[in-house]
Amino acid sequence: MSTNTAPGLRRDPPLPMRLKLSALWASLTFCYLYGDYFGLYKPGTLGRMLDGGGPMGPTSQGSLLFVALLLVVPGLMVFLTLMLPARATRWSNIALALFYAVFVAITMPGAWWFYLAYSGIEIALCLLIARLAWVWPRAASI
């Protein structure tokens, strides 16, 4: 019988790195979705959309494709982080998380407070993803 733990405490096994990273990508995706959803409540937003204004200027097939691809990647990373080989997972997590942190930071100037709050959280999640992927331990040599 172990004397290292107090009675009544639950044992909490460590989570695999892939699961941590995947959960962070899921959290990031939810922040993007909710931030964009709440953005629809800004006065004039829906009117601009009805008049053909998009998230990056006039709405076009190209601009909507760009935004769709930009937003689908974090959602796909939830799955890809669990499925890609470890080396590819590590480097894709580092590269994409840093890319998204910079992209979000670029979109922050002049934004409403709710968007700044989401952006700060999104950048923190991206930096945590990059950090965890960077320090991902190597397999023990046998």
C-alpha cells in the first residue's frame, strides 16, 4: 500500500501529448466560431453582408474560399494531431499554431473588446500548442 497519497484523493494519469494538443485545437476552433458568431451582433454587420461585404472586402468566391480554408484547418488539426506520424504532428502543430497566432494578432487593431478578448485567448492557445509541441519528449531509446 502506497503512503505517498492522502486517502480519498483520485489518481490522475498523465494525458498523452497528442490528446493535449488535439484538445487545444478543439478549444481554439470553438473560440474562432464563437468570436465570429458574436461578431454578427455588431451594428451594421448583417447589413454589410447583405450588401455583398465579406470578412475581407467584397464577397467573392475566392475570398470565401480563403476564409473557409483558413477556418477549416484548426478543426482538421483536432483529427490530424491524433492521426499523423509523431514528427509530422509535432512540426505541423508548431508551424500552424505560430501562423494562426500571428494572423490573429494582425486582425486585432481596432477590434471591439469582445473580439480582443477572444483574440487574446486564441493567441494564448496557439502559443501553448506551439510550446507543447516544441517540448514533446522523444521516445526513450531501448
